Amino acid sequence: MKKIIAAIALLGISFYTFGQDLNKLISQNDVERIIKTLSADDMQGRATFTPGIEKAAQFIESEYKNIGLKPLEGNTGYRQNFTMTRVTAVKTLASINGKVISPDSVFASTSATSLEWTNNSDVQIVKLSADKNFRTEYTGYLQSGKKMLILVDPQFAAIFKTLKDRSRKGNVTNKVNDDQALVFVLGKHDDIKSFDVSYTGKKEELPLFNVAGIIPGKTKPNEYVIFSGHYDHLGILKPVQGDSIANGADDDASGTTAAIELARYFKKLNNNARTLVFVAFTAEEIGEFGSQHFAKMVDPDKVVAMFNIEMIGKASKFGGNSAFITGFERSDFGTILQKNLEGTAFKFYPDPYPQQNLFYRSDNASLAAVGVPAHTISTDQIDIDKYYHTVKDELSTLDVANITSTIRAIALSSRGIVAGTDTPKRVVKRDR
């Protein structure tokens, strides 16, 4: 009995020591410094294709260099460069039954530079009625590959306006398909006898870049563990009380900060069996294009797990010392993480917002689609978060202690996967 008690006491001392080291190696002051820099006004909201996102990329590169990360194989620096096609509308005109549609009530989503439709039999007329789920229907339209004239019920006027405003910045795609075109018209239109659409757009090839670095594995270098967040946000929005900068402190400077801090932590430990990849993704807000490109550049069968971190700036609905994992039921990833947290106050829960479809709304989706146990860790109460995608998403609205405790929990819970002793089950591949 004395031997058992002594063994338990020794284990407790070891765990306590590990925790003390963890707290020293992941500093709350450092967490605040990074997120403060990424969400500062001079980053201009880090919108894709802007000077602000370039400045953010340079800052992340400097952090990776100071930590001592190596570039991805085949890259000379930390940037993973690629290009996207952007088509911006120059003119969009439409009429139905001979009546001209107001310019405020029509927009197009296409990679083509011109459309001329006149009762075209190739064009499918679709009614997005008030009883349908807008998000589900809209996703289906984008994936259809068809030419569609979509008549949007006035019930969806607010989201229509949001999408139209977004379309002014251009339609960005990595799959140019001039045969697909979606034209959205707001209003009640029954008994369609004729329609005309005339559209002209301007096409550009624009540069994008993920920022990625690695710590090579000591004994299993060909097995990869990814830690990620997205460093882009929305940029400049309509002013609210004189503020027009959507700083994106929680979304997702908090997740990017976590990836950087985890890189610093594991580099100091320098005992990882598997190769660790730390990546700040670009263009998540406009279609997860950064992670989609990344997924094409790695062998998914060599990626053991992905810790995608998104919006950890506030306490979860479960209270402090907690976070949730999207797609918890799709693999044993969450179970492994929780096992490694035994003896601590922190707990991971399944995603409490299944109706939000969060598993496929962040960068983990790009890797999950090819079978990787890729999950997003978050604490955001997205159903009631009044700062989400607004100019009020600033550092002053966040709980830096919550961010720090979540990062420490991820560091501790990932140790078996990093050490090569835990391997999550694969998720079912999906063609999104």
C-alpha cells in the first residue's frame, strides 16, 4: 500500500511539474502581445488582397523565424504562394416579363466575363421561397455547375443585401468554370414568361499566400500533425459609431495566436516524434481557399491529425476551462484529447451547435474532405455572439486568460498525438 501511495504521489508531482512548465512556456503576456498586434487598426482588418493582410503575413513570418521553424519542403520561405481568379462585375442588368429589375435587386456570381441570356433554355429558373433554408440552398447552387436564374423571396432581403455587397468585391474562385453562372434577383416573381440578363465582368489573377512552418519529427518525420488558424478577416466595413475596421480579434487572430504559441511551445520542448506543421491560412472568409490549396499540396494519408483553432476569445457555453470540438462524433480525436487532460479542470465537449454546420465552415473541412481527422476547436457561443463579423470584434471584447488556458489545454491534450503514441481514426472522405 505504501508503494502504491508513493507511486501516486510521484505521479501527482510529475503532473504538477508538467503543468508548471506549461504555464511558463505558454505565457499570457505573449499571447496578448500577438493577438494585440494581429488585431490592431494598422492591419486594416486583414482582408484578402489588401495591404493589411500583407502586413499580417510579415508579422507571422517574423514570429516563425524567431521561434526557429523551418519552411515547408519545397519552399524557400514561410509563404505557400498560389493565385486565385477574381471576376468583378462591371455591369449587371436583368428584366423579367419585360420589366427592368432595380440594380439593387440583382447580382451575379460567375467566373465568366460576359453573359447574355434571353429566354435561354439552358438557364434553370429556381425559386428560393421563404420556407427554404437559405444557407443550404445557396451552397447547393454554388456546387451545381449550372446556369441558374434564382428568384429570391423578399423574406431573405437582408442576407441578399449582404451577398450583393460582398459581390462588389468580386467573385473569387480556384475553379474557373465559364459554363456556370448564378444570377440572383430579389422579389416576388410568379408566372415567368420571359427574362433577359446582360452581364459584363473583369477578370484578374491575384496572389495569395498561406504562412507555414514546421518542426521536423524526431522518429516519425513522415507523419504530420497540423496546428492552424486563419489570419484573414473582413477588412473595412460600413462605419458603426465612427469605426469601420473589422479587426477580427476573435475571428481569427485568436486562433492564429494559438498556432504561433503552440509552435513556440513545441520548439522549446523539441521532443516531437511526428513532424509538426503550423499554418496560418489565408482566404478562409471568402471560401476557405487557403486550406483548400494546402490540402492539395500535402499527402493526406501522411497527416495524422489537424488541430484547427477558431475563435477561442470568450468562455464557451459550458463555462471556463472548456471548449468544443466540431465533428466530435466523426473520429476519436476528441476522446484522445480528453484522455490526455485527465487530472486537469479543462474539458472538451462535442459541438453544441449542430444546426450551424460548423464542421464544414472552417479550414478543417478542406483536410477532412480528404479523410484527415481534422477538427476545429472553439469556445465561441456563435448563436448569441453579437460581435461576430462586426467592427466590434476587438481585443477589448476578449478574455485573454480564456485564450491562454485553451492554448495550454491544446498543448497538453495533443501530447500523445505529437509523441506518436496516439493516432486518431480517419474521417469519412467527402466531396464538398
